[in-house]
Amino acid sequence: NKTMILPIYTYGQPVLRNEAEDIDENYPNLKQTIQDMYDTLDRSEGIGLAAPQVGLPIRLVVINLDLISEDLPEYKGYIRTFINPYIEEVDDSETDVMEEGCLSLPGIHEAVRRPTRIRVTYLDEDFQPHDEWVGGYLARVMQHEFDHLDGMVFTDHLKGLRKQLIRKKLQSIAKGDFACNYKVKVKR
């Protein structure tokens, strides 16, 4: 099965600002699309990828935390597909701040505060339903990726001065004025 490395849609592309649609088993070439997303993620050395980041307006996310299992051994072998994922509940009694980056916003890294526990529902690759509370680093990655399905990027969570300081960087990305080592599709 020949795989394809898909170009990553960068900041400024409308697909990143639209709400993604639920899909069902009849979505065309779903298995291939999922495989292509994993290969694209692998090539760009990311840990999560949402379908809008490859130009598809659908609720589909792949996460590969095996890459960071040297530092976080609990994620050894954690490679999962999420179809139609939703955050159902947020336990915001505890939040933490961590630096985040995004393949669609090359070169931007900012500290983002997020809740440490969330309840998610999703279908796996076999369309089996899941409903679970998730904590730790995975909860952050899920929030970051699932945001993409609602037309959000991580810098939307920044406030005040931080937001002002990166505005120029974001404008540069939208203009295609940046460098990165993976295939991208910029707004032209």
C-alpha cells in the first residue's frame, strides 16, 4: 500500500478556522487517509495531527506518543486514532502550563495553560465507541489536537502581551515567510 506524505496546511489556510464534520464508515479511503496521516506525522516528527492540518475538514486525529516514550515511558507504544472525538467534560480544578508548538505554526512555541484532566468520547479505527477520563500529557495533546477540529489553534489561548508579541510571526506564516523541514501548503 503506497503511502503519501501530505503537505501540512499552515496558519492562514481557511480549513484551520472551520469546524470539522463528523464522519462515518463510508468516508472514502478512510484507512488510507489514516495511514497517510501517520506517515506525514512521522516525517514531520510531530506527536499529533488533526485532519484539518492536511486540508481535510473532518473530525479525525492521529496521536503518536511513542516518540516521547524515552522521557515518558508510560506512553511506550501509544499510537492511536480518534474519529469524531469530543471533549465532554473538563476538570479545571487543576491546570498546568507547558510549552506547545504546532506543525501548522512553524517556529512558534508558547506556554499554554490547560486543564490536566478531561473526559473524551471518540470512535477508534474500528468505529468502536470510547468514553474515558484522560490525564497527564495525553490530556494536553488531545486538547491541542481536538481544538483543530473546532477551528482553533493553540495561540488562541494566549492572552494580552504574549498574543501581541506573536502577531507578527503569525502574519509572516500566513504570507509563507518561514522555514521548516517538512512539506507545507501555504495560502497563496
